[in-house]
Amino acid sequence: MAKYNIAVIRGDGVGVDVIEEGLRVMRAVAPRHGIEFVFQEFPWGTAYYLEHGRMMPPDALDLLGPFDAIYFGAVGHPDVPDHITLHGLLLPIRRGFDQYVCERPNVLYPGVTTPLRGKNPGEIDLVVVRENTEGEYADVGGFQYQYTEQEVAIQSAVFTRHGCERVIRYAFELARRRGKKRRVTSVTKSNAQRYGMVLWDRAFADVSREYPDISTESLLVDAACMNFIRRPESFDVVVASNLFGDILTDIGAIVTGSMGLAPSGNVNPEGRYPSCFEPVHGSAPDIAGKGIANPLAAILSAGMMLRHLGAEDAASAVQRAVERVLAEGKVLTPDLGGAATTLQVGEAVARLVTSV
Ligand code: GGG
């Protein structure tokens, strides 16, 4: 019996709804694969902030550190500025646990309609490896003369040789592991960002020499955005800076059918700290609590977590059950053209996960 201790942070908005269904699916898949889950919930997020003046307690990382993984919903609330909620909860977890890889797959599944003409299921199958602890998200900067007419804001992006090399190397290793197109695309804007992103480009060229079996491509982010729409089928593994990776994965999600289908893992590849798995989508306050949010991104994120923990068979079962629900097309939430509820989709996957 494999026992996994999972910290659960539902966070805000639809995070609460979709994590419920991810937990349902994990509970359903566990017995068949000899897994015991111990889930411990942490009620952190904006409701906690409104009560305590912070998104999570000061010793939050000490509390999370001993867990095997973290299962996260979403962060963001209309009553509190997004830079407070994001910097108070998700970013300290990513940085504090050195989760320097954010792995975000985008797959066009059978049964799902893409807004792009002429792209068929199976043709789009890419993974964005987003640098997750530095770059444009580095917490370096400040204000001077704040709230005056002379107000100045400095926001610095940080690119270290070490930080670039390790995430780029992860992307090459992933391209080898996937064994698909065996191609890594690097995305920067080094014509305009002539320090940090030039360093990134050089690191990419240097690391690529260690992988002569993997073909490479370097794109400026504007061309990459265009090509995610024009020729998404040409991508295999895409490695990008923190901000560019975030933007590209919204495009990747929508060209493969819905934000509600995009999972992610914030990974510390060395396993020194727990990794954190979450849907790419945010808290979607407009539909929170209405029971119509698509839980599949959260369920696929649970599948990624299982794979990360070494429960390969259970992870594959979750993946196959989701694919079956999509292919059958009977129980789908409104973002995919259906009329099913969050609960009904979760129950459909949970039913199938024991038989696929
Ligand atoms: N489940 C992901 C989530 O809540 N994302 C909110 C967000 O704004 N994230 C910013 C980012 O990942 O860069």
C-alpha cells in the first residue's frame, strides 16, 4: 500500500468547486491501485486574508514542507487586488519550495472542438515548460513618491545562468522522455530585452549542445503567440520565461478547447520540496459556486500529481477516464458546449476511473 500525504489548498472562487471533484476522483482511483491518500485541508486564500490580514499564516511553508505534494485550486477575489492575493499565497509557495518548473500540457482531445479551422484531435499535443521562480516574476522593484504625480515604479526581471540552464535542461529531458517530435522551442524577446533574455538565449544554445538528438527552434514571443494559433501542431516542448510561459499557456488552453481543460504542475524536480499541482485557470469569480465550472483541469492536475508521486497506473487511469468522458461528449460543462454540472462531470470521471 502506497501512502501519500497531500496538502489541499482550495483557495478562492471556483478553486473550491473543482478541487472537490479532483478529490472525488482520487478517492475513487485509490483502492484499485493500492493507494491510501491522507488529505489535509488548509483554509487559506482571500477569506482567510479578510479575517487575518494575510493569505496564509507566517509558518505556512513549514506546515506544507512535510507533505508529499500540494493540491491547489485557484487564487483571486474581486474584493482584494490580485497582486496581494497572488503574492500572498501562490508565488511564495512556488519560490519557497523551489518549484522552478511549471509544466503545462495542452492536448486537443477527441470530442473537443478547437476554435481553429482544420486542426484535428491528436494533432495538437505540446507542453509548455514555464520558468517558475525568477524572470519577470522576481519580486524585485519598488515605488518612490507613491500616490503622487511624481510616482515612480521599478520592476526588475531577474535571469540567472543557473536558473535558465536548469529549466532549459528540464525541457530537453522532457522532450526525450515524451519521445514524440523530439523538439524544444525556446521563447524570449531578446531583441528588445537585451540583457536577461540574451543570457537565456545563450544558455539555450549551450544546453542544446548536450542534446544532439533533439531539434531546436528559438522564437520571439510575438512570433510564438502567432504560431500557437497558426501552427500549434508543430510544437512539442516549449520552454519560456515566467511571464511568457503564463501568456502562452492561456493561448494553448483555448486552442485546445477550454481553459477548463488545462492542468499544471509546479515542480521541484529534485524532490527536495513538495511540488504543487493546480489547474491553469484562475478563480473565475463570475461563476464561482454556481456549479458550472469545468473540473477537468483540476482532475487532470490530480493525474499529473499521481504521475509525479510515482503512481503511474493510477495516473493513466485518471487520464483515460477524462479522455473517455470527453470522447463520449454526454457529460460536459457549458464551456465545452454541454449542460452538465461540476459535480456531474466529477462523478462521471470517478465512475469510469475504476474500469478504464
Ligand atoms: N490555479 C491557478 C491560479 O489561481 N492562477 C491565478 C493567477 O493569477 N496566477 C498567475 C500565474 O500563475 O502566473
